Amino acid sequence: MIKKGNFVKTIGQKGQGPGDFQRIRELRITNSGELSFYDYENVKYLFFSPDGTFKEEKKVTSVTFIHWIIYLDNGNFLIRERQNEPEKGIRKFHYAILDNNFNKIRDLQPSFQIEIPYYKTDKFSLLPYTMSYGIVMDKIFVSSNMREDLEIEVYNLQGDLFRKIRKDSERLKISKEYKEENLKKWEKAPAWEEWDLKRKHYFPDYFPPFKMFWVDDKERIFVETYRKGERLGEILLYIFNPEGLFVGTKSLKEARYRRFKNNRMYCVHRKESGYEELVVFKMKWD
């Protein structure tokens, strides 16, 4: 039944009571099979057993502003912390490790900042920057694409850095076509007039070294780039082996989400009709 994609059961319900939730962020299945996620609206973290039975919840208490939080299998939490600097017109993000009582253990290295158009700023980039992460067994993979080259840090669950994965990048110049396509999308948004983006917007000269990355259950890393693939509508993925060595590329159709597990890639494709569908690919390794 499950392999065919048929509906199986509903877990939990919307509400504010014990086991209820309002707004889910960063859902994760732990190594023991538990379902865990953060309820951003009720500011609590919930745990369900593998059969969907509610187990416990923890009220998130922290002096820092938590943009999102995700459970680690040693009882710690990985968070993305947010700091606003309205006088500079920016918002900063970085990763950190909290203990089981939501006390900060340490900050992690990757960070990035974005310009906020409704702050007092005279510029706003229409090119999105991102932070990516992956959690596999006892390792945390994190990176920001605001750097000159591709670099991914690997930490243990206590936040100790023990590896960096790097690949020199030939910066790809942002094309006129890309700018025109994105301008058309922004011009339809309410923010275009509300935040005076017609005057404030700009594009940098070059794309970031990558869009985002994912890590499968064998610790292989798949990095989505801004480079075009072999066929129309495809983009290029860089692939790294579990030791962090670059092993090759793969041309794939663009997708909204990608997940990799058990030698399968799960992704969401938008059909010509506008509807979205979940597509599963089987990966074969030579």
C-alpha cells in the first residue's frame, strides 16, 4: 500500500492542546524512526512514534530568536538563528547547536545575510541566497551559497567541525534572459509597488556557486547549481562521494524539492497543466 503512494493515515490534528499543532516546520524522521517537527505557531517541538502515536512535546524556551529548529539524535537541536539589523537594512542568519534544554552550546560557521526591502535600505537584490543543511546519522552538513566557491562544513552532533568539502567554482555570469524572467515575476508581486522595488532592485554580476544541496543516507552529497543541463529545462547537479570527493555531474529536470534515500531520488515536478506531482527516480551507481 505505502509503496504505491496510497493514503495510509493521519497523524495528529490542528489545535493548541497536547499533541496538537498549527504550523509545522522542519519535519524529520529520527534514526529510531520517530517523527519529529517544530510547531512554529505554538513554539513547541513534538515527537510521534513510528506508528503515529503522540509521545511528547517540549516547549521551546530560548533567549535567541529561532527561525527554525530540528531535533538531533543525541538530544541536541540544530537551529537557524536570526538577527535583524534594521539600521543597515539587513537580516543575518547562522546555524547553532542547542542542548536538550534549549541552551546554546555553540555557533556554527556558515552564515549569510539578506537585504530587507521594508527596512530603510536603498537596494534589494532580486537574486535569492540560501542556507542548506543535511543530517545523516551522527553528522551535520551545512553551508551558505554567499561565498565565492562551494564549501560545505561537516560537524558532529555536538557541533565540532571535523571536515570541510570544497570545490573551486568558475563563477557563472547572470544572463540578460534570467534578469528579464525574474523581473516579470517580481513586477506582478504586491511588494513591487509597496516596497518601491522598481527603484531599489538590482542583480549582482554573478550567480552564487550553487543553489542548495542534499545528503543521502550514504553521505553522498548532491549539489544543485545554476548551470544548464544537457536538455532544455534541465540543470546540472554536482555529486560528491561519502569522503567528500567530487565524482561527477548529473543533468536533471528542475524540481521544487528533492530528497535522496535508499538509492532513490524523490522530487516534485510541475506539470504543464500547473499541477504538481511527486516523481521517484532510481539511482544506479557504477
